[in-house]
Amino acid sequence: MIRIGDAPRVRRLLIGAALVLTALFLLLPLVAIFAQALMSGIDVYWQNLSDDYTLAAIGLTLLVAVITVPVNLVFGVFLAWLVTRFDFPGRRLLQTLIDIPFAVSPVVAGLVYLLLYGRNGWLGGWLDAHDIQIMFAWPGIVLVTLFVTCPFVARELIPLMQAQGSREEEAAVTLGASGWTIFRRVTLPNIRHALLYGVILTNARAVGEFGAVSVVAGAIRGETNTLPLQVEQLYQDYNTVGAFTSASLLALLALLTLAAKAALEWRAARRETAT
Amino acid sequence: MIAHALTWRRERRVLPGFGLSLGISLTFVSLILLLPLTSLVGQLSQLSWSQYWFLITDPRLLASYGVTLFGAAVAAIFNAAFGLLMAWVLVRYEFPGKRLVDALMDLPFALPTAVAGITLATLYSSNGWIGRLLEPLGISISYTWIGIALAMAFTSIPFVVRTVQPVLEDLPAEVDEAAMTLGASDSLAFRRVILPYLWPALVTGTGLAFVRSLGEFGAVIFIAGGKPYETEITSLMIFVKLQEYDYAGASAVASIVLATSLALLLAINLWQGRFIKRLHGGRG
Amino acid sequence: MSIRISQIEKTYGYKGHGSKGHGRTRALEPIDLDIHDGELIGLLGPSGSGKTTLLRIVAGLEQADSGSIHFGDRDVTRVHVRDRRIGFVFQHYALFRHMSVFDNVAFGLTAMPRATRPSSGEIRSRVMQLLEMVRLQDFAERFPAQLSGGQQQRVSLARALALKPDVLLLDEPFGALDAKVRQELRRWLRHLHEELHFTSLFVTHDQEEALELSDRVVVMSNGRIEQIATPDTLYRQPANRFVFEFLGDVNRIEGDIEKEVLTCGNARVAVPGIENGRQELLLRPHEVRLDEQPSTRAHLPVSVTAVVPVGAEVRLELEADWLGEPWLATISHADFERLAITRGKRLFAQPSRLHRFDTSRPQTLAPLSAS
């Protein structure tokens, strides 16, 4: 088959340009992260990793992910079920609302939480009186992360579930299945790849969120520093190797995310060609 | 008509879980999304118009609007070209390492912005791998608008590629073939036939990249340096005001950022809707 | 402009190196075909017969592995599709959906290099003339999505004719349209062809379409040409069993022949001039006659299992113990009424002709003397 742009000269030129630009803009930064982290040798790398503050940051980051991912998973599934399986007034509005976190600058996201829960905020006085600390503590970090990552699961599920329609679930109802059985045995098998991908994206963002978290965290070393905040602080302290050591962990996670995505897509493509 | 709608609705409610999923969704959306956003409105309502106007027209802030808009525009234009090239190459050609390149396109979404920020700042600083090469040529990137645009471009790379790619994949071979049988050269066929097919996706992707760049924070601040009037982006202004406990000022600026982003998103959606309607019939 | 196709050959390579490919598939055996100036030729065959590949090679949309193609005296084998001066009509129209009907038809003219491009006034009048020819002059400003399938295909034809191509190629041009529109467009294409005298080659899998439209039909299967003939010859003198079977419904009878009589279970039919042995003979549905009694020459008991009146005739499905698969018969309404046929009625079949293809030349045998 002959198509536009098939001439060898054009093809070589375009592929060459694409490869050079990809190497320069994407591959080089990735390599640089690990090169900088290992600049002073592997021993220093391990030393930096086992630094108390870094370990604390890793712990807090994991805590944030462990809370946000399941919560948003459950919310995402319910929301997707609601907007794809039922029709009700305000359905479109609800779908639009959950896109807001994508449009909002992370700093603004942090700000609105600060305004709500901060000392001078609406709930601040009440929280203060009851000695509950949300801002500049881990609950605040969890809350803004929930805000920032809430669209991911639903965004992956809604188009898929819309395309699949509810025929199969309706068939299950006529066979007398209960709600939970229908979801577990009919819906879930159809959406599990999209669900998994949504979880991967949620996790990547939950672990890596910087702007929103930096507003509400208060940057207390060993207490409210997540890994990205730790990266920033070390960098501002001119501890480049330390900063890139923590950054390399996050980069590693990013690579795992990409690999998982590629694997999911590959499997989906294989299933498509198999049928 | 109404009767029909009612029976249809009842039919849809055959499936269980309406009450539960509605309850959970509304509770979550109210608590996590709406309540915090209303606090912004509450904060702003304490300001008079003149105070508000005064806060958002601070000269240093005005300069930051310019810096942010300009950087985001440059980043979006770069991404339109780069994204179109990558989508084309990834869909139309086979070459070794293609799957790796394809996977790398998503890196900016997977990599935390702070990591991207310090990495770009290090690479392009005057003694960084790339900065060192550019220094003798008299080009400095760190602490200039170029650095800001670069960081914004990096974080929004996937938008154009990933919106154009599926459209290009779905483009039937006959479109190319029809243009060629009518004698069109490659460049003419691309310009007049293929590009119009990709146009809605290209504009949408570029628009989303622009919106994302406007709000970008983590990736930009390190390379930008935050010199007032020159390399200070609007998100950073909000952050600085917050650190000075100027909540009113921060809220006022945030309202501008928020309104701009939402208006742009709405515009993109509306435009897309109109364009698609024209192509898929809708008589007259 | 005549087209001379000589020794065109095409093999598709390994599909997806590394994966368990199907190896090489032969799409076209070496093909020779001469098409005269102004001829309308139909390429007919089942899917996978290579007809579309051949058409696309003539167009320049595919490259042949070897062989040559001449348009008149011009060797176009190595000429890029955009320089071949062909018009191509696609099955799914392939109109540019973001351009108006006018812009679609004008595209080829506006794509010409500036030196040879007609002025915009000339383009305008030429396009309007073409739209008038396809009776769509009132639709110039519409977009393709606002037209019906038949209208879109007419625009596609006008677009292909705008550059006054030497050769018009059509790939299943009416395949995506419903039966009635297809009929109408066929007649109209035939008319257009007579008026404009372009040389054209079209691909179809529909025998009726091929027979109705073509000056000559090229029947293909498995990458080979089975027969090239006028529709009339093709139907009356099929070159082989494939052509016979592909051109219409076929009934089969297989049995042992002894002394010019074929026996199969309790069925017998006299076949004059045939040697002894096991034989399979074929006949068309209209070559089956029905009677209430067996004749001296044929004793073929059948029972009617389905009755479908179609237009001027009635189609019957016949079954019997001695038949592997049911026969089809088409009879006149007069016979249908005379025999008072209903489902389940038992009758006797009388073949008016039998065909055999196992010999080097196909033979037509007549068990009944013309009566």
C-alpha cells in the first residue's frame, strides 16, 4: 500500500527528527535524574536513601497513597456506575464537576483547602477549639491529594462503561443476581483493565503531587514532607545529590507506571486481535 | 413524549445501586470538591470590588500574567508541532524502538512535576549538560522566559500526541489514496486533506496543553527563578502571597487563574461540539 | 486509452515479522489482460480472488512484484499514482468530509501545479458542469455528511472525472448502497460511459452487476483469470466449473452411469453420449422442469419444500432421498398454477440440460430431445 509521506526521504527525515527530539526532551532528563543521583557513587546514594528524613518522607508518601488510592477507587467506581447506568437530572453537571481538578492549578487546589481548614478558615476555629490539626499535618496532605486525584479512575471508566452499555447487567438482573453479584461477576471483568489503569494513574499522581501539597504541608522535616517536598527542600539546600536520590525513586515509580501502562495496552491490543 | 421519558427512566432503574451510588458520589463531590471551592467564594465575598480590583491589578501581578500567558503560548505552539510530528511518526511509520518512544510520550504525566522541575533546572543551568553547550552561544535558558516555556512544554507533551494519535489511527487509507489519485503532492495532501481531519484533535490537544501550562507550578519554579516582573509566574505569586499570610490577595489571584482555566476549557468543549456537528451532518 | 496488463504478479510477504506469520500468500499469478480503448470491463470474483489487488495495481496504489502496465503506449509501471492520470472511485466514496461538494470535485483541479492550473473561473464552470452531469448542481455547497449514499457516490464519480482521466477505475462502486439505488446508479454509469467514452475497469463480486454493466467480464479466482468473455458468452459457454458455479445457482446430481443412464438411489436419468463410470453433472434452476409423471428418459422423484414467488417466476426448493443438497428450480407462474404446487407436493424433475466439467472441454448434454 502506498500512502502519503511514504517516500523514503520524507520518512527518514521525520523519524530522525522525532527520535532526536524525543531523546533530547524526554530521554535525556530521565537519564540525568539517575546520573545526578549516582554522581557521588553508589555508597553516597544508599546513605542518602537511608537518611532519616528521607525515610520519613517515603513513609508519609506511602501513607498518602494507601489512603487516597482506595478512596478514589471506590468513589470512581460508584460515580462511573451512577452516570453510565442511570439517567437523572444533573448528570452532565456532575460529570463536568469532577473534571475541575484537571483544570485547576495545583496551587489553587491547595489554597482552597487552606481557606477551609486553616486557622482563619471557615472550619479553622472549630477545629482549633477541638484541637484537631488538619492543615500542616498529614490529614491535609491526604485531603488535597484526594482532590487532585479524584477524576482519574472515573475518567478511565466512564467512556468504557458508556460504550459497553448496560445490556449485560440487565441480563444479570433478569437472572436474579443481586447488585454486588452483578458488579463482581458481570461489570468488573469488563472494566478491570481500565480500572487498573485508573488506579495506576491515581497512584502516580498521589505520590508525585507537589504544588497542592506544598501549600498545605508547611514543610516540616521528618513530619509533613512527602517525597516530592523532600526533593524540593534538598534542592533548595544545594544538596543536589540528595535531591536527585529522592527524585530517582519517584522517577523509578514513573517508569513502572509507564511499563504497566504499556503492558495493559499490549494485552488489550492482543485481546482485540484474538477475537 | 413525557410518558415515554418516564417509562424509559423506570426502565433504566432496573439496575440496582442508584441510591447508594448517588449518595456516595454526591457526598464525595460536595465534601472534596465543592466545599473547598465555596470557601474561595467566601473569602472573596469579604472583599469590595475596588479592593478586589486593586489586588488583581498589582503591577507585579500584571507582569506575572504576561509571563505566564507568554510561556504557556510558546509551550502550546511547540507542543502542537512536536505532538503532531510524534503522532504522525508513531502511527504511520515502523522503526526500531517505536514502542519505547511511544511509552516515553507519557513520561511527563507519570513523572512528578517537582522532579521534572529540578531535572530541567539542572540540565539547562549554566553548568548543566545542555546549558554548558548553549552558554558560549550566548543563550541562557535558566531564569529566562525560555526556561519557563521549556518546563511548561515538558509537562504538557502528552496532550497533543495522545489526542491526535487515535484520530490519525482511525483515518482510513482511502483518504490518502483519494488525494493521491487526484494528483495531489504529499505536502498539498497533508495540508489540505489530512490536516483538516486532525484539526479538531490538534486544537483540543493544544488548548488542553495551554490550560495545563497556565496552572503549572512544580516544574516551572526551579528553572524560572522567580525574578519579580521577569520570571515570576502567576501560580508562584499565589504561593508567595500565602507564605506572607495574605489570604485575600492569594484568593483574588486564584480566582483569576481558576476563571481563566474554566473559561478556556468551556470554550474548547463548545468549539469541539460545533465543529464535530458540522462534519457529521446536522442538516443545513 | 487502451490498457495493457502483462505478466503482473503479486505476492504478499510475511505478515508481521517474528510473529507466527502465514508465510507468503500469492495474491496474483502472472496476469495478462488487454483492455481496448473505450471498453467497460468488469472484474468479477469472490473475495480473495485478487480482483481488487489487480485494480489497485493498475491504479498505482499497490506495486506489482513484476510485469508491466501500459496505458496506450505509455509505460506506467513505475509511474506514481498521482502522475498516472487515472480516476478512482472508492467503495465507501472517500469524499473529503470537511470540504463542500464543490470543493471535493474541484480538488484535483486546484491541486495542479500553478503553471498548468486553470483559472478559478474555469475551475468553477468545469465543476458546475460536472455537478450538472451527476445531477447534483443544487448541492454544491452541501457537505458530504448531508448527502445520501447514492449522492455521495455520484460526487465521488464527478470528482474522479474532473481531471479528464485516461482511465476510470472503480472499486466495488455500488457495494455499499442498497439494492434500488444500486440499480439506478448502474444504469446511469452505463449511460455516462456511452456518452463520455472513457476506458473503465470496475471490480464487483455481484454477477448480476458484472453481466449488466460490462462489455466484457473478467472472472477471477485465487489470483488467476478464469475466463474473459462478453456477458452472453460467459453465461452460455462457461470455460470451467468455477465460472459456471460462480455465475448463478447450481444443482448437482452424482451417480453411476451405465449404458448412458445415470442412477442414484431410486432416481434415474438418461444422458445420451456419456461413457460409463461415476459422474457429477450440474444444471441451472431454470433447466429443471417439473411434471406430475416420470418420463421414459427421467425418473427423478422430488418433493417441494419451499415456494417463493419472485417477479415473473416462482422459485422452488426441492428435496429427495437421492439428493445430497436440495435443488432449486425456477418455473413460470403458468406451470406453477397448472401443477397446483404446494409445499409437500410430490413431483418429478425433468432436466432440460446437464453440464459436465470433468473433461478437457466443458460439455453440455441434453437428456430430453427438444420438445
